[in-house]
Amino acid sequence: MRISVDPRLDLGAALGRARGAGLRQDLPKDNPAALRKTAEEFESLLIEQLVREMRKTIPRSDLFGGREHEQMFEELLDGEYAQTMVRRGGLGIADLLMAQWQRNGTAR
């Protein structure tokens, strides 16, 4: 019996676990830079999901052939789009998180 696994599923799962691993740790209360990085990573994950959902609304074409490779490239591209957006100010979610953490005393 031979079971084939779509390699895109493995890559997507691995990337998700790797990017989300840092968010599962306790918040670095005494390190504002690390706290800011955590907020930006969270915003990046949200933006990536948003971009991925927006991409689903675009009609697909078989013009370029290799659909599996195209999807893998798009997943990586969506992550890059999200990180670039956060570096350029993003949607302001990281700023809101930092403000909330400062009010709660999490960020010092």
C-alpha cells in the first residue's frame, strides 16, 4: 500500500508551526523589543491569513500549468507580503496590542 502526501501540505504545516511557535511562549514582560516583535509576528500572521483569503477570490487559470508549484510559491509570497506590510506599518494591530499591554502592565 502506497500513500502519497501532497508536499504543499507538509510545507504549509511546517511554516505555520515554525511561525506560531514564538507566539505560544509567555510574553517577554521585561523586554519591550521582544514584546514588540511578538506583536508584529501576530499581526503578520493575521495579514497572511487575510491575503490568503483574498487570493481565493481570484479566478484560477491553467495558463502556467504546474498548479502545485504555483500554490507553494503563492503561500511563500503571501508570507512575504504580510511581513513587508508589517515592516511598513501594517494595519496597526501591533500598535494596538502594545498599547493594550502597556495599559495592562504587561509591557514596561
